[in-house]
Amino acid sequence: MTDPVAITYAPFDAAILAGVEGRLVVPVEAEGRLNAAARKVDQLTRKGVTRLMATKGWEKAKVGEVAWIGFPAGLACEAVGVVKVPRKPSVAEAREIGAAIAKAGGTGPLTVAAPGFPLAEELVMALTLRAYEFTDHKTAPREPRGPLSLMVDDPDAVRQRLQPFDAVASGVFFTRDLVNEPANVLTTTEFARRLEGLRDLGVEVEVLEEDELERLGMRLLLAVGQGSDSPSKVVVMRWNGGGEENPFALVGKGVVFDTGGISMKPAAGMEDMTMDMGGAGVVAGVMRTLALRKARANVVGLVGLVENMPSGNATRPGDVVRSMKGDTVEIINTDAEGRLVLADVLWYAQERFQPTGIINLATLTGAIIVALGHEIAGVFSNDDALAEALAAAARAEGEGAWRMPMGEAYDAKLKSRVADMMNVGGRDGGSITAAQFLRRFIKDGTPWCHIDIAGVASVKSDTTLAPKGATGWGVMALNRLIADRYEGK
Ligand code: BES
Ligand code: MN
Ligand code: ZN
């Protein structure tokens, strides 16, 4: 697993700056005031910082921009990075600064000397998340990032405030590694094996195999996986940190690769479908975070792990299959497979656990990317209170989420001539008809949100907190939602 950069915390001491090795970063306020670290560096470099600040480039630099002074005389380090910061940074700005340092910081030891910098923990958090790199399949040895040494006024306080974040970073990295992993490595079997690793943290993990899924009647899920040599599985992860109350349920789409099946996708871009288990990846990451921080809540995570392949044994367009719930589905398009997987897992989650609420995550539709792009996820819900709590948690974590509409008229598009419903409702409003399909498998009275993360699970250009590739979108928001709603924090 990719580990977050190692961090050491030290009290700020101007006397040791001259001897710091690797790269040294000092914040300088946009208004021009030098903190104790910048003052010392300025003195050691014979006004190097002051001269830098007199340039047009500095004047034009945005908050978070880093200007480097290479091999500065008077200092042992290879470069001093002067980063522009506002006097009173907002949380978003502190994160922007941390991310910028991660981006500019290169490999090897990095020291950030930030005495007097408010929100140092937000800076470190962003730096950590942005410094993620997926290098498992790079052959050439790579110099690792860090260690990061943080010099602040009160290192113990900062370390304390960051303690819950260690669990979050570890969960986010777990999700990103799963999502970045190619499908020949992350088969359904390997995915289940990695989830079983959560047992070490106190999570109860059960793996339901095909014969069991057959017995339970999860024929929709099995219909998706039947063309693949990888066996379909449902993994149930239980974290019981709360009292006697029923759990909250997180359900994830775990299609380890989506060729589309017999309704095959075009070749261009098909390699992206290695991230079609993104929903399951987020559920796994949240479970890891909850366990690491010993959350005082009962949460059950369920993921449907399948591979959607064409073969002589694959489901055909037009096949009619009975769900675990009992309703029949005419599978018009085998590429609309995520909803089939989720329908059975959602039903199973409700039958077995009577959850107090359910959130499912899925890279469900290309249509949500048309609607919202790669910036924010689409949220569909039958419960305003849960949807608003989710929106608030996502906002607080800087993870964008936007509520989408639902309604009878969309549901009507799923009417089938031969079965109880079709699995597609036409091209128009495709994300909404997909959500309506899922809603048919939610019992009345169960608060539910479906989050379509097709646009945000993995991206082609860097975001503030993630390099391109898997983002781990949602781990922080869901962790916070559970903390806010079930742990009274
Ligand atoms: N996994 C895809 C959705 C997707 C598209 C995720 C792009 C990430 C990026 C899903 O299984 C799918 O194929 N959806 C179809 C549904 C259609 C056949 C009704 C789609 O969106 O085209
Ligand atoms: Mn598909
Ligand atoms: Zn899919």
C-alpha cells in the first residue's frame, strides 16, 4: 500500500535553519511581513528573501506559489522555497499552500519552517494528500518523497490536531491504490483479499462466494459477472464501534473492469474502465478510516465485486433476469451493469441489516459527466435530511456534491414490454433514470442517497488534493458525515 509521507514535528529554532538538508520552505506573507524563519533565511542569504520580494514575479505570484532560491550561500540546503501566503489564510487557502508545496517539493527531505502560521494542520493535510504517487508498477527505483519535517511553534499541538487525519489519509490512499490498480492485478479475488486485510484493524470481513450469492438469489449481480473467469463476490465489512443501534450502510459498485459486456464499449478510452470499482474503493477507504480512528459508530460496508466481460457465457441483450428482491429485469444493454450489481447488494443490505440509512457510491453513468464534468459528484436521494447532511459534510471537506432531481416521469422510462422493468431508460436524463432504477430496490422509509462518482473517482488532470488518476473522492466527506451524524461530534 502507498504510505503517506513520514512527518516529524519539531519546535521552530532559527539556529538550526542553516544546517537543514534537502529543501527548505518558508512562508512569506503577501503583505510582506517576514516570520522568524524567513527573517533568519533572509539574514543568512544576505537579503536573498528581501531581494526576491522586490521582483515583479513575486508581486504577481498567487497565494501558494513557491519561488525557489537554488543552492543558497550560507545554507546547507539545496534550495529555499519562498511560498506566498495570506496573513490570515482560510482553510481552503491553507490547503492550497500545502498542495503547492507538495507539487514543488520534489523528492527527498523537505522541511517546512512555519512558525506563527495558522492552520498548519490543514497545510500538512493537503501536502500529504497531494504528495501521493502510485509507483507500484514503476520498475526503476524512485527516490521517495520526504521525510517531511515540520517546524512550528507548538509541535505537540499540531501533531495532536493531525492525529485523526492520519486515519483519513490512510483511508484515502487505500482507495486511490485500489482505483489506480489495473484490472489484471485487481481481480475480484485480489480485491476481496485486500479487503480481508482490514481484519487486522478490527473490521469483521465476510466474503460471499458465487454459490452463496446464488442461494440468496442475487441473479442480477451474477448475470453481470457470468461472462468473466473471475468469480463474482460480495464482501461485507462491519465496523461495530457504536452501541446496540442498527448500522448505517455504505454500498459500493465494484466492477473491476467494464468492457460493456456483449453491448461492448468502443476501444477508445476503454482502459479507463479499470476505475469502475471506484464506488467499492471509496467504501473500502471509509471502512479503513473508521477502523483506524476507532469511530464510535456502527457502519456496514458492502461491495459487489464483478467483472463485466463478453463471452459465450455472457448475459445477452434481451435476457430477463430475476433480482433478489423478486422483480424481473429485461437487460436491454449489458453496459448498464452497475445498477444490476447495486440492486441486489442494496436489497441484501436492507434485508440483512435493517440499516438506519444507506449511501451507495458508483461510477454509474457517463451522463453524470456530461451534466457535472469532473468537478463534482451527483447526489440522488429520497430523503432531504440525509442529502443535506451529506452536502454539508462534502462542503466542509471541499469535496463537491450536487443534488440531482428524481421523479415519477423518469421512473416511467424503465417500463418493459416483457419484464417488470428494463435496465435502461434511454439516453436522455441517463443519470436520473439510473438512479430511479436503484430507487426501486430501496424500501419505503429507508433514507438513501446514491452518489454517482463517474466524473470524480479518477481524473485526467491534477486537483488541489490529488495528482491525476484516482482521487479518493468521498472518503473524507463520508467519514465526516458519519462523525457528525452518528458520533455527536
Ligand atoms: N461504468 C460506466 C459509466 C462510466 C462512464 C463510468 C464513464 C466512468 C466513466 C457504466 O457502467 C456504463 O457503461 N454506463 C452506461 C449506461 C448506458 C448503457 C445506459 C453509460 O453511461 O453510457
Ligand atoms: Mn457499463
Ligand atoms: Zn460500469
